[in-house]
Amino acid sequence: MDYYGLFPKFKFNRPLNEQERQYQLKQHEQIDLKNQSLAPEVSVINLNSNYMELVDKYYSPKGIGSLVSFVGFSMFSIFLISVIFIFLNRNFNLTAFFTIIFFTVVSVPAIYWMLKLLKTEWFAWTHYPIRFDRKNRMVHAHRIDGSSYSVPWGKVFFTLGLSHGKGASKDYYISGHVLAEDNITVVDTFCLPATHGDREPLKHHWEFVRRYMEEGPQAVISVVDFCLPIEHKRESYNFGLLYLISQYDGIPLFLLPILFPFIFLLSFIFSIPRYIAIITSKRPIWSAEIEALCPVAADDPYRVTAENNHKTPWRDIFKDKRKDKK
């Protein structure tokens, strides 16, 4: 889980740092996965011969940030109102005045920051898709302000390096930096959906994307068992809850009977702010120009969408995640 880029936002018009250069991922260099599987990470919206569309890295943890910020906003607001109410109902004096001023100075900035964090998920965008346009050798991406842009696949600087310090609770992720003409200055950034506490597992997801673009859909289609049902509609509450539960896949089976009630409860709690985020946010729509670049043939043998999903999606979601862990 990592919110960096959404809050706080990425810094632009800066040079690549040493870490980003050290961990660069090159489009034409295959990584030896030592017979381990590619990792789609349950992030594919659709796939065909011409393009593959993925969600962003903020899709998976959606709901967690808004839960924390809503609780924080509520606590600070109730606290401030309570302090004001208590002192106004007493004999108002200089001590009461300065007490109210003190708690206002402390609480108002906290309330502001909680609201700002809340706005990154509520009344924003349901997700920020990335379209890997193999036919035209382009990458199309949505920014967090809702705008979109296109950049040549070969011009994107992909890296496992971070542009910021990594806290103990933060993850590594794969950044795609758009560089200025000097090939040093970062002017835009998008992130692939996979995040992890270690860099090595991320290479499996990178190879999934890289091989699609460099070798074609036949190189990756065998690991795509499931597509997220959000191409033409918002995520439903039931699917969102199922998706959150699936994040805990990989727990040893002998612990599952003990931990499942806790997992379900935690997922249920996060599912509520997640669903509020979904229903209050706009769906991203690609421009007519980008859609015109990405036609899909009706008889495309590599076309995979949510229509191909099993009627009981939990089977494919959990199967896909087990593949990612091999």
C-alpha cells in the first residue's frame, strides 16, 4: 500500500535522482524470473491485441486513506466544538478566551489536512487507468486531476527507485517518469498498480507489462484469469468487499479458520469508505482521440474483458493471486 503521488503529490521539474537511475527498468531488457510466473496483480481492466489497460497503484488501497481521514476529521471537529461549547457555557473570561484560541490553532490545521486527504478519494475519480497501446507504441495515462496524456513507450523512464524517503510502513512501486528533452528532468509521472515492501517481487509485474508491449499478448494472456469489472461501470459494493478480502490471500490455510472473522471484519470496515469513494467520484473517460487510436477487432483472439470472468469471481481472483505468488 502506498499513497505517495496522491498525497503528497509527486514533485515535478526536478532531475532524476541517483536511486531512480540505479533501479531503472529498461523496455528492451528482459529480466530472468527463474521460471517464476508473471504477475498481473489482479489489475487488468481489459487486454487485446492492440492495448492493455490497467488500474493505478491507488486502486488497491482505496478506502483506507478516507477511513483514516474521516475518523481524524470527526475526532478533531468534535474535540474543537466540545471545547468551545464547554467554555462558552461557563463564565467567559480571559482564560477561556485563550484556551479556545489555543485549541482552535491546534485543531483547525488538523481538520484542514484531514479534509484534504479525504478529498483525494471522495469526490475525486474512481481510478486512474493506464493504457499500454502496443499498436502505436504509446502509453496513455490519467492524471489525478482527471486530465490524460500520451507518451511514447520507448521514452518513458521506468524505475523501482523512489523520489522520496521510504518510511517503514511504505512500499516500493514502479514509476513511469515522463522526461523533458534533456532526458533528466521529470515533468510527469504515472505508477503501475503493483506495490511491495521489497523491490524484487515487483519485477514480476514489470515483466508482465514489458512482455506485453515487447512480445505481444500471446506472451502474457495465460496468466490473465480475471479482469476488473470497471471498464463501463463503477465498482459494485459486493465486488469491492470481495476485492478487499482477496488482499489477504496467501495466509497459511491452517490459520484461515482463526483469522477469517478478523479479515472479514477489517475488509467490511474498509469497504464502507471505499464504496463512498466509488459512488461520489467520477469515472475516467478516455478522449475521442485516444479511443480512435485503440480499436478492438470483434474477432480478436486475444481479447479478454470482464465478460470472460467466471460467474463466481472469487475463484478467479484468488487463483490469480496465487499465481502472482509463485
